[in-house]
Amino acid sequence: MYIEKIKSPADIKGLGIKELKTVCDEVRNAVLNRVSKHGGHVGPNLGFVEATVALHYVFNAHKDKFVFDVSHQCYPHKVLTGRASGFLGDVDDMNAISGYSSPAESPMYDNFEVGHTSTSISLATGLQKARDVKGGDENIIAIIGDGSLSGGEAYEGLNEASELGTGIIIIVNDNEMSIAENHGGLYKNLALLRSTQGKAECNIFKALGFDYKYLEEGNDVEKLIALFSSVKGADKPTVLHIHTEKGHGFAPATENKEAWHWGMPFDVNTGAPLVERYGSESYEQLFSEFMLSEMKKDPTLIAVTAGTPAAAGFSKSKRLEAGAQHLDMGIAEEQACAMSSGMAKGGLRPVWTVYSTFIQRTYDQIAQDLCINSNPAVINVMWGGCGTMNDITHICLFDIPMLCSIPNLLYLAPATCEEYFAMLRWAIRQDMKPVAIRVPSNGVNHASESVDEEYGYEPAYKITRQGSSVAIIAAGSFYQKGEKVVELLYQQGINATLINPRYLSALDTKTLDALKADHSLVVTLEDGCKDGGFGERIAAYYGTSDMKVLVGGIKKDLYDRFDQQQLLSDNRLLDEQIVEDVLGLL
């Protein structure tokens, strides 16, 4: 095998076209080996194999700088830059290699930690300016695809690259897809350019001042080499628009591009999953079924997603069933938030579903466009906590401190499935202010008793077990942890109070004050960053009193590919550790 001998891109420089095609086949097989055993991004990486081989054949990394957007298409690059063991070895070897661009992993060949979308051109313009100031001659190459042009930062980057006016190469990897289908007017222009072989007079890139070249055969390594060679050393902003096939070379991924954007381990011969992504029940599935049912009764109810319809359980068939009552913004969370505010102002009932890690992309729109205007849109926050995504670029620990810092936003944390849907029904019906709901991320737990169907704008915690001395206030996904802690304390002779706070963004001071009568210690538990979080506000409230407060949460840090149980242990959040700390304080 060639790739076992490739330690750096220099090792492919002397190969002929026939040999390079063999390298492409081997890289594709290596990518398939990794994703089938380890999981990861399938279709985007398979579609960019030939382009990656051609890039490294023509350009001279690490002098020339490659900036990958989202990093969904950087696996072939990793194979060619000394990290083939993460694709050819066993799962332990694979675990050592990130699924995203990472200078911590390869400072020579990876320029940025990148996992969120639409950033590559903006980051590349910074390298462009640095080169110009320092008098360098390296090529700066931004690689963008999979719907990333729909994000606002991509437009900002294009605008600035053109303004700088010096050499930068932007490769638009056009596979006709985002994660699901593309959305937005820009993609109509890309379709026109594809249909005219890049010759249409209407050309957004030329209009912005770029030199432009189109290649229809974006999976032909020989033609890609010729294209890249033609612009090497370019002294003007240049767009190379290449038409590729998402999932190229693996039939299941080309036949169902949306499902194969990312996947859990699978049988590489049949494509059959080895691990189910969800169990028999998932909040994604339950939410989409609820929304479709309610939409039939209420034409003003709108499900909103931002490039990740799977977050809301809206598969292609469900999107078709919802019709105009489902809107996907493309990968544009700012637009999703602001448009939801506008729809709520106009009398519609929008529910925007977004992963925790992506909601931070639109802090300003939540604060300014939505909350200042008190428009009653609903934000459905998925996968918040330490048990979901764990790459450094996809940490889901910061939504509680972030959203709770915004005035006029009610942030709710249901502990069970029934409580979630009760909150969702109330949030959709109310018309006073925006409401966010942190969907439980520890599986679908069902309530053992009836739940409230009405909620108010003033927080009201729910005491689910009355005790004394110690009160455990366990929020959302950590409520079940609170139940276990209370039971363990009972075995130690302590009858602790258990409280489901339900409200993250404001304090129920009446309940907190009442605890002072017969409690000496309050323990808060939250599945997220404790710095600036829910528990710290309770601790601050008790600050001048005699009440001790033990704040349980995750220390603020940038964690990468962490083990959940180890993270909990390191933060004294295992059930037995919490009990041990309580006994120590008492």
C-alpha cells in the first residue's frame, strides 16, 4: 500500500497519475475503515478524496496554508499528513486522531481548531493579511463546502478577501448538499453555474470581484491537478468552483447522502449500522411527531432548523409532511433566531430547534433581536450537557451560563419526558416572552407522577421529596442523579430534600428562603459549566446567610474527546463523590 509509506505530502510528489489514482483509492478505503469502525463524517470526506490528493500534489504544505471549513472534509488530509494510523489501525489508534482540523494534533499541517461552520474564508483572510504584511509568498487556500456558504460569516469572509485584493484561493466544494439539502438563494446561483459549466453571466463570485474557474469533474484527480496548477501563486482573489459527489466511491453514501453525512459504526460491506444512533425512543423522534400532530391543528405553528433538521427529528419524509410549516435556514443560526423573532412578532408560533454547541453562534440575535423585543418564540435546545458531543469544537456545556445571562429569556429545564412536553405546550401557547427549553440529554426518562401543565413567568421550584438538613437542587438532566444522591444519603441516615428547579434563568427566592428554617446545606447539580451557571447564582443568593452551598457542575475549560465518566469523576460529580462531599461538609 502506498499510504502506509506516506509520512508527509512530499511522498506523493513524484508519483504519476496512475499511481495517484491508486493513492486516492487507498485513502478512500482508509476513510471507510475509520468511519465504519469508529463513526464520523462519511459523505463529506469520501467526496473530497481526489481534491485532497491533488491539493497536496500541487501545493506545498506546510508552507502553503490550508484552512478547512467545519473540518467535515479533512480526513483525507490527515491520512496524507502523517496520521494514517488513525485510519488504518485499531479503534484505540483511531481515538488518538480528532475528527476535526487540530493544530494540537498536527501543528505543521493543521492551522486552526475548526468544527463550526462558515469560518474558513474569514480565518484565511487573516493568514492572507499576515502574509502580505510580512512579505511572504505562500498560497492561502480556504476549502468550503457542505452548505457552509449559507452562514453569514462566509459572506463576510468573501467580502473581505475581495477587498484585500491579493492572492487567496477559495475552493468551493459543491456537492449539491448541506447536511441535508441546501437552502438559500445562493445555491440557486451555484446550480445555474453547474448547469452552464461555470459560464453563466450571473455569477456571485465574479460580482464580488473574484477570478473564477469551474470544474465539473470534481472527483477526477488529473483534472483537479491541472486546475490547481493553473492558479498556484495567483496574486488575485480566486474562486475554484468544483462539482463533487458527496459520498463518492461508496454506494450507500451516494444513494442516501443525508443519512450518510455522519454516522455511527457500520458494516462496510452492507452499510448496516452496528450501533443504533438512538434507542427505541428519542426526543428527536418524539418532538417531530408532536410538532406534526400539532401543526395539523394550528397552521401558525412553524418548526425552524438551521442546517441540522435531524436535531428536531425532521427526516426528509417528515419535512415533506410538514411542508411550509418547516423552515430550514441553512447553516445560519443568526437568521434562524432573528427570523423566529420576526415570525413571533407577526403572529406565528415558531419553535427553533438547535444543538447546544451551535446556539452560541447567535448570542447577539437572541439578546437583541429576540429578547429585547419580548417576542414569544421558542428555542428548543438539544444535547446540552457532558453526555453528548465531546470534541473540543463541539462542547455542549456552555448554554446554561450563556442563555441565563440574557435578560427577558425564560430558560426551562425539564427532568422527564412528560415535563418536557408540558413545558413545550405551555411555551408555544404563551404570548409574553421568549422561552428556551433545555431538552434532557440523558435519555427519555418518564415521570412517575403527574406533572404541571401550566408554568408561569415567575420561577417556582418543585419540592419532590421533603426532608431536612440537606437540600439537593438537581436541574434537568441531572435530576435523576439527584434522586440517586438522595437515596444514598438516606442510607447514611440523612433524610434530604429533593428539588426539581425547572427554571434555570431565575431564582425561586421563596423556596430558597424557606430552606433556611431547617436546612444547613444546599447542593446544586447541573449538567453543564458551573462557572456563571445555575448553581453559582444560588450560592450568590445565600452569600450573606449561614447556608452552605455546594455547587456541582463542570469546571470551565476546553475539553477534547473526554470520557464522560472520567469528566464526572474529575469534577466530583459521581453519585458517591457527591455523597462523600456532603458528609464531609456536615
